[in-house]
Amino acid sequence: MMDEARLLEHFRQLGPASAAESVLLPLPPGDDMALLHPPAGDLLLAVDQVVEGRHVDLRVARLEEVAHKAVHRCLSDVAAMAGRPLAALYAATLPRSFTDDDARRLGDALHAVSRTAGTLPAGGDVAVHAADDGPLVLSVTVIALAHPLGSPRRSDARPGDLVCVTGVLGGTLHADGRGPHLSFEARIAEGAALRDRFGDRLGAMIDLSDGLGRDAGHLARASGVAIEIEAARIPVRDGLDWRRGAGDGEDHELLFTLRPEVEADHLVPDEVCGTSVSVIGRVLGRSGGELPLVVIRDEDGIGHDGADFGWVHR
Amino acid sequence: MMDEARLLEHFRQLGPASAAESVLLPLPPGDDMALLHPPAGDLLLAVDQVVEGRHVDLRVARLEEVAHKAVHRCLSDVAAMAGRPLAALYAATLPRSFTDDDARRLGDALHAVSRTAGTLPAGGDVAVHAADDGPLVLSVTVIALAHPLGSPRRSDARPGDLVCVTGVLGGTLHADGRGPHLSFEARIAEGAALRDRFGDRLGAMIDLSDGLGRDAGHLARASGVAIEIEAARIPVRDGLDWRRGAGDGEDHELLFTLRPEVEADHLVPDEVCGTSVSVIGRVLGRSGGELPLVVIRDEDGIGHDGADFGWVHR
């Protein structure tokens, strides 16, 4: 059982960051809030959680991996908005079984992961469960600077757009509970670079968390369009079947659309910031009625409803 | 057992707030982040948690009270920094026993409490425990605008300052688990008004969460000073003994210091924004050695160590 007062003191000494880092102003350890001097521009805000038993299994994931996943889940939202992360705050409710060392490792890892991703630790809160078997609950809030050319939205897809995805999909959760869902890197540089390079010829953008089929559906619904994906063009990890690429969750790659002029000008990229880009389909007008928002067409020309590929909610 | 997809949709429809409210830009429901157009100035950031069994007992507190406490705990940090709240984000991990109606009531209450306090709901995240008996865990992050005259800090007390406190203290937690700890209002208007009125003649400021004795110690330690408090001048609720006023936690009143010139100019206030102000002591130089940081002197002239009054950590 840890010493909570000592633990809080340790967390306080870790953050907020020093004045030398320009956006965070110096405050004595233990002051109530962090003071942020943001660059000019609009800010993006998001919060995300990792809950033991739901998003991570502490029997197979190290605390450093839990911290990595918690921070990068939230940063993946920043990537989808083409933002630049500025600062992160953490709130942790710890199991009673945590030792001082466990708690310090988690706090140190949250700070280290954030810094590596260019995000300044701006403080946090820690509590310990009253119940003996309460699970680890970790929330991360990120404040980011919006892209000066505007934030791409889910609703920005138009008929005729190309549908593209970064990286490779599927196989994120291995049978033993490990796998890429513990180590993915939010595509922050890629998201911003796509806006830099294509400006308003970049249409809608979303990060893949629920699985390609369902997330493409979110994008289609918000944009009032339909999407057709060619199964054979879905980039899959390790030779997996396309169904796994379309249906596995927690890829945290970027799904985005490009205006048809990009294709006409022969500017469709095959990589961005060293990450592969695949064109997997096309945005269509929505004809209404009962047709699926997303159709995945297999090599035999048979259409599958995208809503059948993905996780309802994790 | 609730329908998580429907619940998420309900939360999404609640926020972010609309464009008419100036600081939050419109985003279609379900977009990944809220977009904030902040007024010019530095920003303050804080996160705080409410954990069932630790900070609230759901057998005696209504969900609306839980939401109130979660938001106002965080806003109390804003008050201590004389800030103006702009936006709040929420993350909730819900017990499996929650019904759809429970979850909606909690979400609606978080939004309503924030709006009433002038804080725009900027989105959130909701998850459900995997374990059958996982307790409610609620974290609230607040983004606030720093006061243009600067943020008062714990380290800003100087020898000679008057020590003052807002409101009345003690008796926050009744034997039945209810009491003012469920209904306190963060002193946001008061904190900002003190800076407005006194400028740099307002010294250090802190909100009382651990109890007057211990929180005065935090202020004294950060400022490198000692504090002497007269027990008879501690404003207590309902005729309680001064020991309860000095030792009970979760008052969420403001403890602050005023420069001696304020007294010389006969400008010591007896109220701010309709809330009473009491002068309870004086800041002294720290002589070093083993003397307590805070001495509370009773009516017989006997000094008590302030560190003995308060909660170590809740």
C-alpha cells in the first residue's frame, strides 16, 4: 500500500514543466493550476480514458504501455484534427494494490510519453480507490493548437473524393492480450502534414478506433455521403484477410478523403512523413433509402455492409 | 444495464456548446475534439476527480449532487487563481449497475452545473467498468482565463500580511454523509474580485480543501513564511468549536493574504461579492528551526500546531 502524501508530492515535482519550454509558465510545485501561454490561434480540447479490464489488462501490459496507450489514444484525436499538441493533464484513480513504485512508474511514464510526443505535462490529480478491488482508471486531457488552415472534420467529405488510409490495419489485439494496441503511435505529424500539403483539397479526416468499416460509417453519416471501399486495396498487417483489416479496432491510423483534383494533378501521395498512404475507395452521393453508408466490395464484386465490420464500443 | 452506444450519442448531442456562445466554435456532434477560440491572455489548466466511496457516497448523494461537487472542486482551483472559467471536459467511468437514466442524469447535470457557473461544456468521454462492482469515477478538466493582473500564487505571502478567509468553515460532512461538501459553490466571482480590487496588494491565495490548518501550512511553506491564526477569529458554521473550523476539510473557501498597506488605508473588506471576509491572523517571518509553520493561538494564549488540523489526503 502506497503513501499517498508522498506520491502526490512526487507527481507535483514532475510537473508542470519549466519556463524554458515557452508555453508553460513557471509555477511553484503544488500550485493549484498550470499556467499556459498559448501561441495565437484556436485551441482543440479532448479527453479520453483507459480503464483496466476494458482497454488494458494489467496482467499482460506493463504500466509504461498503459501510459503510452492512454496518452496516444487522446493524441490520436489531435492527429485527426491536424492539430499540434501543447499540453496534457492526467487524472488517475489507482488500485489499492498499487505500490509506491507502481504509482511512480505510471506517473513517470505519463510524463515521458507526453514529452516524447511534444506535449508538455501540465499537472494532474491522483486518488486511490476506497474499494479493495477497484480497477485502474486513467483519463488524459489534451490541449492542442488548431491547424492555421482549419481543422478537418468528419463532415468534410464530398462525392468524388478519394478515400485514403495511412499505415496498415488489423491484428491490433493478439490472443495473449498484447499487440499493436499497446504500442501504436498517434499520427500527429502525418495529420498536420496532410493539411499542410493539400490545404482545402484535404476533405474529411477521422482516426480509426472502432474499425475501418464502422469509422468510415461515422464519416459518411456526418458528411451526408456514401463510401465504397475495395476490399483488395485495404492495407492489412501480416497478410491478414481484408475482413480483419476492416473490422479490427484500435488501429489509430488516419482515414481521410482527398478532392478529385489531387488525382487529376497526379499528386496522390504514397506516403506522408514516412508512413504509407493507400487509396482504398471513393466517396459517392447518398441515394437515400436503405442502402448501407459504407459498402466494402470484395474481389468477386460482392458488396458487404461496412457497419458489420468494427466494434460497437469499447 | 445501459445501452452504451445510445448513451454516447446522448452525451455527444449535449456538447460541445453552440457557436452563439463565442468561445466554442461549432462542430458537428461526434467530431473528435472541441474547438475553442480563447480570449487573448494566458490560460489556466486543472483536472480533479470524484471517486465513489472516496469523495461521495452514492447511497446518500444524488447524481446531481455528485456532478455539482465534481465540477465545483475543479472550479475552486480556478477561484484560488482568480481565473475566469472558459470550458470544461468530463470523463466518466460508470458502474455496470447504472441505468440509461442514471447515465443521462449525470451527463445532463454535469452540463447544467458547468453552464450555471459560466463554464462551457466542451465534450467528454464515457466508459463502463468491466468489473461488476467498479465504482463511479468522474474527472473534470477546466480551462480558464488567467486574471489580467496575474494569478495569485501560494508563494506570494509576505511577513506583515493579514491572513483572511471567505465564508464560514467546518461542519462540511454530516454524520449521515450529507452536508455542505455536496453543495458548496466555488468562490469564482470572489477570487477574481479580490484581484480586481486589491491588485498586487492581494498576496497569496489558496482554496481550502484539506482544512484550514493544513492548507495554511501549504501556503506558509510555499511562501517561506510562518502564519499565526487567532482561534477566536476563525469563522465557524453553526457555532461549532474552532477546532472543527480549523480541521474539517472540503470548505472550498478562499484563504488569502493582504499587504499591510490595505489595513493602513482602512480598506480591509468585510465582504466580497456578498460573501463575508474574516481577518483571522498575520503572516510572520520564518525563524527556522523546529517551529510549526502555522500556529493557532487559542483564547488562553496557548499555541496549537496547524498541521494537527486537517486531512492528510482524501
